[in-house]
Amino acid sequence: MRTSEVNAEPPFTETETQPPQFSDFNLHPLIIKAVRESGYETPTAVQVQSIPALLQGADLMVCSQTGSGKTAAFMLPALHKLAEATQKPGNGPRMLVLSPTRELATQITAATQKYGKFLRKINVASVLGGMPYDKQIRALAKPLEILVATPGRLLDHMQQGRVDFSRLEMLVLDEADRMLDMGFIDDVRRIIAATPESRQTLLFSATLDRSVAQFARNILRDPVRIDTPSERTSHGDIEQRLYYVDDSAHKLRLLDQILRDPALTQAIVFTATKIHADSLMHRLTAQGHNVTALHGDMRQNARTRALNSLRSGELRVLVATDVAARGIDVAGLSHIINYDLPKAAEDYVHRIGRTGRAGATGIAISFAAPGESAQLRLIERFTGQPIIAHEVPGFEPKFKPVNIAPSPTRPGARPSNRRPLGGGGRPSGVGMRSRGFR
């Protein structure tokens, strides 16, 4: 596999004052109409680079963070291509999008329906675990242009002979790193083996480490590689705060206090395990908070109800695990709270990216207990940003870090005298992020 490197900066000169617009890509007029109706004009960096390459028929290997606009980066040009009828017979999909989680797959399906709503004969179906088979069987029996699926459920249907890939033109692997982390690699390989070799293949991943690169090498042909590190590391619209806690009791009291802040409109609280998510939900409910849980052991209809309640504003606090929260896109989230620090630095970026979306501002709060300094260092090194420590009056920790130095003051909380673990860099909250759509 050979790769062509692509700079993530837009291909426009410094003398040009107008940023690129979606109309510059010569996409189908009805797609542009849908985009404008959604209130978007300016594409993000990953969209500026991916859309032209995809329209030219290239395979893509894209490193792009959640919230960077990657769904539109592959779906807008795909819809443009699919608007032209194919001469190949059959009812099978012309495009397959594989997603690691049901929530992300549902989000991709909704975005596809939004962007393609003015196009005729663009049928979209979802094949996801936890949903009734009968509905999916009926959808697969009809003429289909786009199929969005999770690997396990798609394999179930393939083994029953319900999926025909003879018309397939395009394959998208979204969040490939997460699919590999979740153990889907064998399923994905079996699915890919059933698709035509003539397909155009697009791989999107938050990281392109050795395992992802090796996997990509076996399925992509002379891909264009696109990196958007600025999308991954800036988070300029998100204020990142750190609170030290002494033990679990102190952490729960501090969380209760933070959730009572009137400035917190809606929040996702991340926990490390499904059992911990349920336990914390019950504790917060007993304290009078409007809260529910979201994790992989819940039935799909319960997960859907939780997400719909969050999106409608009926629910104020969602307690979730990392896997269940992948793909959540709720515009009104004011806070993300890392009740348990993630084990992987990449997951921290995914978590806090749930807030501060599409030009809005947000606050990301992380709790750190004694012994978690190594996790904090990994996070700060990965993001290239320090996380400034704060204290809530009356809830100060007994545990204090050894290396102390004055920290800048922030309104609404009292910063502690901790030196940021990452060393150097600019304070959180400084910088700008693209205001294109997600």
C-alpha cells in the first residue's frame, strides 16, 4: 500500500479572505440545498481535504477526531455519486458504512437522511444489534443505496444470505481504531472479503497507530492519507478543569455539588464500567438529580429512550460508559464530567468532544484520585494541553500534588496551586476551532 500525503490546511492562499464554501465542491445542487437548510456553509478541515479526493475516486485513510465533521466528509460526496443511477442489476447496497457502535450507526443514518432528503431514490437502511430482525429483513429485501451497519449484526444477515454486495461501489470504515479495540477485526475482514475488489474504500480513525496502519495496508489501494491533528488537539471551545479527590465518598459529594450548579444545563458523566454507571445513577437519583444510565448491557429501546430524552432536553444528566457514548451528538451539552479517568488518552478526547460542538462552548471536568497522575500525564501529552486544577470551596481535597506553582485564575471556580502535568503549552480555553458542521 502506497499513500499520498495531504496537508490538512485548506488549499487556498493567504491572500484569499473568504473561506471555502460547500458550493465550491460542485456537489449536486439538492445536496447543497439540504446542507444550507441545516444552516451550514463553511466546511471543516477534514471536509475540505476529503471531499475532492473522494469525488476523484481515491481510497482514503483519514485521521480525524470525533466532532471534526467526518460523517459529512464521506457522506456528501457519496450522495453526489449515488444520485446518478447505476446500471448494475439487483437490490443490494451501493454503499456500506461499518460502525463500531449502534449509537454512532444511528447518528450516521440520521445524517445521511438529512443530507440526502431532496434526492430521489436514495434509500437508506440500518442493520444494528439490539434491534428487531423483522424490520431489518424487510429493509434488506428492498432496493437499497446505502447500508449502515455494525459488524456483528451484518454478519448474521450475510450468513442467512440476505445481503447482496454485487452492486457495492463504496465501503466506509468509521472509527476503525475503535472497531479494532472492540475485537471486531475478524468480523470486519470477513465482511470486506465478501465485497467487490473494485470498491472504493475509505477508512476513518481517530488514531493511525501501527495496528490500524497494518489493517489499512491490507484493504486500501494507493490511498490518499489525510491528517487533521488540529481537530484532534485544539478543543479551543472547551474549558478543561481538573479536581483532585481523596476517595470515592469525596468524589460523590463533589459531583453532587457540581451538578447543582445552575450553569450546568445538561451533562454526560463518564464511568469506567457498566456496573459503576448503574450504581452512580442510583446514587444520583437518590440525591434528587434527573439522571439515567447508558451502557452496552441495556436493551436497544432503553438506550434509544435515554438518548431521545437527552436530545429533547427532558434529561439533565446521563451516566455513560465509553462504548455506549460513541457517536452521541447532542448540541446542548454544557458539561462533560470524567467521574472515572479513561485508561486511554484517545478516549479522553472522544469524551470531551461531546461538548463545545459546532461553535458552542463547553466545560470538561475530570476527577483525579491519588495514584492517577500517570493517566493525567498521558492525557496531557496526547492533547498537548495542560489541565488546570480547581477547587470548590468547602470541598477541598486533603490530597495535594507535590509539584506546586501558581495557576491562572478562572471565573466560577478556584484554581489550585498545581503545576500542569504536561508542562508548557497554552492554558485550556485558548485557541479557535473550525465552526463548520459536525
